[in-house]
Amino acid sequence: MNGIEIRNLTKNFREKRAVDGLDMTVPQGAIYGFIGENGSGKSTTEKCICGLLVPSGGEIKLFGKSYKDPEVRKKIGVLIEAPGCFPNLSVWSNMKLQAANLGIKNEDEEIRRVLRLVRMEGSASNKFKNCSLGMRQRIGIAFALLGRPELLVLDEPINGLDADGMRIMREILTELSHSGVTVLISSHILGELEKIATHYGIIRGGKMIKEMTAEELSADCPTYVALKAGETQRAEAALREKFARVQSDGERGEVRVYGADASAVTTYLYRSAGIAVSEVTTRKISLEEYYADCMKEGR
């Protein structure tokens, strides 16, 4: 079963179409990285899924049922933009209010459970206004986890975090996924997303332009040899005679050779053209580079 299934979703704001015939499939238990430029329709799509906006057209199913189904709505936890907390109240008091709002029984036990999950059990007495950005983001996750939801919708939860905050967030989301929770997460920090996502969706201009698994992304992102030489243009010309895929990267001042071994590339270059390599590394195309290429193809 899929956690989220969307077909031909549209959302209009007067004359503007923010989401345009979007299809999306998020398998149950996946961490789905939702990627796109500002204004591409990510947040609008998420708000439609959560019932915060009414779609202009299309169909949304969660766990095989309409997203409007009252039983399905109980399975969703949401963090879009920022948690709605009272700044002068403690973390615990804010959690108590949210638990009461949700009608949760055994609320103290449930609050302790979610605070442990987000590594905030030692900060329950802190006033919300005194919490760091990373702590506030984790409090937002804790809010979303109250009531044991089966689907989490998170809009930019790692933006603005330091390295330690990102590591903690990765651990939290991975643990949740392993426990069967489906996570839909949007982020502009693609390097972090690449470390945890099992599936990806790339949106542009309100349309889904590509969906793939992490394995499919890896297959589409080959390794390459990046080298620098004193005569870059001559080195590139020589390498094109031997290797099938050669590209130059003017910004880095290097030549890339795909599907080849570093020693084979440098040896061939020296023997065929007498060009010595000053620097050579083997890399793999990152999610960020892949995404940038997708955006270029669409322009």
C-alpha cells in the first residue's frame, strides 16, 4: 500500500496555477524527498495533502482512502513552516496544550515518549523563546508525533540547523521510517536529504517532472574521474579520442571522464599527449548536481 497517492492534482490562486496536474506516489514507510525551487508548488502540495488548502482538482489518497476520511486524518502529523508555540510557556506546557487539543489520553506519558524520540527530554522545562533554532525544529517534530501518526509531512525541517542539529534530525527521521512511519519531507539542503531519503520527487512549475527511488538515483549518477592539467583544452581533446563521455567543468577548471578508472585516464593522457595531470580525484554525481541538470533540461 502507498502512504500517499496523488493523481492530477491542481490548485489555483485566482489567475495563478500553483500546482498543475501533479502526480505523486509515496510508498508506505518511505522517506520521500520532495525537491523543487521556491514557488514550484511544494508547500502548496503539502498543504493540500494535510487539508490546509482545498485542491482545485484531482485526487488525493492516503493509505488507500480519501484524504478527507476522518480516520485517515488522525494518521497525519504535520510541521509546515514553524510550530505554533507560546513563547513564554515551557516546552512541556506547550506540549500539554497540543496534547489536550488532540484529545490524547495519558498525555504525560505520550509527551515523555515524543520528547525522548526527538532528544528533548532534558529540555522540557525550558521556555520556548529560549530554545535554539535546532531545538525549536525538534519541538515541531515532537508536536507532529503526538498521537503516533503513520504519516509525517515536514516542510523544510532541517533548514538553518547546524551540523549537529542536522545529524540529530537525520537519526530521528531514519528511526521513524524504520518503525513504519511514512515521511514526506521537503528541503533545499539536498546533501542532507541524500543521506536519508529512500524515494525522491522533483517538482517544477507545479508539475512533477521525475520520481525515483534512491537506487534509481544512484544508477543515474555515475562515478567519474575529475582531473586538472596545465593544458585543459588539449587534455580534453585527447581524452575524447579514447573515452566515450568526457565533459569540461569551466567553473572548477577540470575535465571529467565518466565510466573510467583514474589510473587508466592519467596513463593514457601522458602516453598519448604527453600531458601530466596535476590533480585527479574520483567522485560520484551528487543529488544536487542531478537536480541542477534536471532544472537545466526543463528550461
